[in-house]
Amino acid sequence: MSLTAIGAAICMLACAGAGLGMGLATGKAAEAVARQPEASGKISSILLLGLALTESTAIYGLVTALIILFVAK
């Protein structure tokens, strides 16, 4: 049981990395909008696409951790 918990914890590192990446991307997008307010629509659309792809990585990590915890024995 302890090795499966360690494996699930390692899978959850994907969630931590995704959270850090999403925070950095949002901060950079806010800086970009502050520098060029006329390009805010384009910046927002690119940001949302990047955040969706980053969030999918976190979801894959979560699903993998849940599979390890509840299916693998």
C-alpha cells in the first residue's frame, strides 16, 4: 500500500507543475495586456488555449493517481 501511495504522489506532481505554469502564464498575460491594451483580445484567446492544454495535463495526472490508488493492487 505504501508504494502505491508514493506512486500516486509522484503522479500528483503533474498537478503542482500545471498550477505553477498556469500562474506564470496568467501573470505574463496580465503584463502583456498592461503593455499593449489594444491586443488584449488576441492575448486572451492565446492564454485560454494554453491554459486549457495545461489543465489537461493536470487532469491526466489526477486520473493516473486515482487509477493507481483504486485499481492497482
